Amino acid sequence: MELPELSATAIAKGYRAKEFSAVDVTRTHLSRIEKENKELNAFLEVFDDALEEAKKADARLATGDASLLTGIPIAVKDNILIKGRIASAGSKMLGSHVAAYDATAVARLKTAGALFLGRTNMDEFAMGSSTEHSAYGPARNPYDHSRVPGGSSGGSAAAVAARLAPLGLGSETCGSIRQPSSLCGLVGLKPTYGEVSRYGLIAMGSSLDQIGPMARTVADTQMLFAAIRGEDPNDGTTLPDSSGESVQSKKIGIPRSFIKDAAPDVVQNFETKMRTLAAKGYELVDIEFPSAPYGLPAYYIIMPAEVSTNLARFDGMRYGLHVPAKNLLEEYELSRAEGFGPETKRRIILGAYVLSSGYYDAYYRKATALRGVIAEDLKRIFDTVSYIATPTTPGPAFRIGEKGDPVSMYLEDIFSAPANLTGIPAISVPGGFVEREGNALPIGVQFMSPKRTEGALFSIARDLLGEDE
């Protein structure tokens, strides 16, 4: 098997068997990036020191003092800071911003000896479901270059699916790991809120954001998650170190009234996958999740409010794009007008509106209350089942430019919102293919479970895919 086809776990085994070196693996992936990336636009920058870092990894492997991630190439989303590297968050506003420190997740991967191939394309400031809203052009789906890879972590998803990297690091505020994982045929995990430090992640919605792993196998996803998780004194929202919680049963709750509006062939594939799990000893239970459809409207009030606050710091004065003008106010206006793209502006304006006097109670306070209702619904459901299963997305990858109406784009996140609003973990697992215009396109199955039960999600994902422990 060619090196780019190998999983990260298989590469780690190959290193220890001395079948190939980290230099071999890195050089092969760099060659593939050079060949494929011009069309895919998955990487915004490929790091010039990758081969030098691979030599260091080989030296570490030779001493026997190496982790499973030593010498494993990783693609990193452009909103996760790597010291000394540009971190633009897919925006002109930060096009020349060089990170002054490492994100905690990056620092932990460096300690493990992982190799950073480069930074990947994304929707500007993580605002989007397609990676069409990047200031540097859209990324493309490896299964059909006329279609989106999903977003906002679309660059990382496309890179891993196209074998440009075995592992990808993404972030999500509402499905931005799970949704592109689904559209690109990957395993993608949204961890419990606080399980992975947000220190060094350029903030979009601080009560929603999480860094998480993307890979082609469950084992690889779990390995990357294990390396980045854990308490961090730099992030007061991280949870105490723990081996995680367990679930009580093999019962899967299916909210059929919630998923009925997904594409018919997506629902059909989903039901087939549920029967696969039933044959392996899981019990399927129909459940009511009445607040689920309201998760997306609540999200699109809470998230813009946090965006409006977080992006207020980008004023062209302290760092980021600066456009000279005749007075201070005009400099603010011109810098923000030129630095931000249309979708970012839309969300800033919406956030300022829902937080303004006279509208705070009408919108933001009600959305926050609804967030609590969704959490209570989930608590009630998890008293009777261990998992909730849905399709990851309503349909497969759509064509670039197809969803010009913002609302139709936002509806792509319909199955993602409950997990982000309530902080529970969720995983997207490859769920087969559906055909569109003669092309077979991947779709995903999503599982949600109670807080800190990521281990249970990896277990059910393995059972669905038939992957060994």
C-alpha cells in the first residue's frame, strides 16, 4: 500500500518495524500536496520546515523515546495558533498575523512529536458550512471538485480525505468538524465542551467552540483526541483530567420526527446503518426530542451575539488589517469594511442587533432559555438511552455556489446544533454513499452521548464500521 493510503496508526507501526522513515512519509505527503492542492485549495500554506522536523522525528524514533504520534503528519485549521506561523482564520483581517504562541492543542502535539504539514483553508472566522466563505477561495470536495467539502473545517477535511495528510485538526461551533467529516467520508469528533483547551483558538462563539480531531479511521481519531485533551490552566473552562464516563446500556434513541426532513436516500442509508447496529446487539428505541428543531434558531441568535463581541477587537489598531484614513472613526470603519467578508459582516450585524436595547429580552434571553430547555430534554432522554443517532447532515455535499440564500446554508447545521448548545460530545461516522448526478458522495451518521463519554462514542463508531479495537 502506498504511504499516503496508510492510517496514522499503520504509519506508527511502520516506523517501529523500520519499514520506512518519517522523512519518507513526509516527503510523500508533500509531493501529493504539490500535485493535488492547487485544485483542492485545502492548504493555505505548506510549512517549509516539514522535512527538517521529520528528520528530528526520525532521530527521536531511533532512541525509542517516541509517542504514537511522533513523525505523524497533521493538517491544522487556520484558526489554531502555531507559534511563528500566520494564523489568518481564513480572513483578510488577519492575513499577515503571525502567532506569538502555540495553542495548547498544538503544544501538546509538538510534545508528542507530531509533524505539522501546514495550515488549512476554512470559512472566515469559522463562519460557514461549506468553506466557500474563505477570503482565499473555496476548498473543494475530493469526491467531486465542483462540490463543497463542508465547513468551516473544510480544508482539514479535504486534506485528510484526499490523502494529503493522515490526520486533521479542526474546530467547531455548530458542526464544523462533524459536517465536513460527513461530506468527505471521515470520522470527526466534537468533544465535550471543556475536554480540549480553547487556548490559542481564534474565538468565534466562546461558549460553543471546541477543537477536535478528524481522520479516516476511528483509531486515528481516538489517538489524536487522547493527545490534545486535558485540563489547561490557560483555559478556565477546561474540565479536570479524567478517563471519562461510561454509558449504561447499548440503547440507541432515534428521534424520527426530527430526522424526517433529511433527503430520502440519506434517511434510507441511516436506517440501514441502524439495522447493522441492531444486528450487533444494540437496541433501537424511538424517542421524542421536541426541542431539537429549535436548536438551530437558538444557535443563530446566541452565536452571532458572541461573534459580535469576540470580533469587536479587530479594529485595525492593535493588530490585523489597518486602512489609513483622515480620522480614527473612519479608520475603524474602513479597516473592518475591507477586512471582513460578507458572511462575517452579516453575523456581526445580527449579533449587535439581538444584544441591543429593546431586543435583548425578545431574542437573546429567550434563546438562552431555550438552550436550557434543550439540555433538560437531553438529560431526560439519556436517562433511558445511551446514544442519540441521526444523520450528520440533511444531504450530501452540495455544489459550490448552490446555496446562495444564507438560510438554506444555515439549515445544513440542523442536526449539529443540540450538541454544541449543550456541550455534549458527538461523533460523525462514515455512513455510506448516495448518488448525485452520477457521482457517489459520502454521507455520515451522527451519535451523541452524555458529557465526557467520548470512549462510548468511539466504541459504537467501531461497531458500525467493523473496525477492530
